[in-house]
Amino acid sequence: MTTDGKGALVDKLRKAIRQSAVLIALALLLGVASQSIRADAIPWLGKWDTSPSAGSSTAYPGVSTISLQEAWKLYRAGKVCFLDARDSWSYNDGHLPGALHIPPAEAAKKAAEVKALAAGGKTLISYCDGATCPLGEQLASALRKEGVVSVRVLKNGWTLWQETGYPTERQKR
């Protein structure tokens, strides 16, 4: 190889390093930007909590959670009404059996229907998707404000339900 060939190779290597640095900087910038607008921001440092928690929600006082096993028992006994808090597209693509689609912003409009289900003996369980998704808790909290205090939250409900192989439904289109 000649000296000129080595110089051209070094120039190409430098150019590739500069381009890589620009791409990394852009990726970091996009990550920071998306993190700043997310409602369910991911922690920068520390351990991520990917397990569904049991008990009471700290972000939404008075809102209780339910385990997957307990939700399954209630479903098999025919004593549950699932409330899907996700967006329309996600709901239509697949949801828990018999689930009503109620985004948190529509809780006030659907409160009477949900109250009737609770009065009929159904256990109300709201859910969304992802261990850090707040929509299930937001829906339960919004319904509490409308007088429906018995809603429990199945954290990471859609994912857990599917991973276990429990039945699901799709919206008829």
C-alpha cells in the first residue's frame, strides 16, 4: 500500500468516526426530548420496576391493585368486568374478554354504565399495557371521583394476560 492509500484510508476512518459521533449525539438528543414529554418517564438511573405491584397505588391514593391470579379466578367465575384504559387502536387490536373501552378522559361519560355493572355484582378491573403505564390507575382514579370506588387495577394487565396465554378478544371491524 502506498502512502496515499494509507492517507485515504485514515480520512475515511475519520469521516466514519465523525458521522458516528453525530448519530450518537442525535440519538441522545431524541432520547432526552422524548423523556421530557412522556407521562410515564423512564428513570435515568436506578432499578426499573417491571413487576406488577400489589396493594395500593402511591401515585393514586385509594386505588387498589389486583394480582393476575385473582383476576383470572374472577374471570373464570364470571364475576368480572374489565375496563381497558388504552387507546382505541390498541383496544381494537386486542383486549381482555368482554372489556369495555374507557380511556381515562371518558370516565365521567361512562360512570353510570360502570356503576350499574358494579351494582350487579361485577368486580371492576381496569388495565393498560406496560409495567409503568399509568392509564389503568388514571381510569380507576377518575371513576372514583365519579363515585365508582370499587375499581381495582391490574398492572401491566394486557402484557401479563397475553404472556400467560389467557383468552383475548379483538374488536369486530
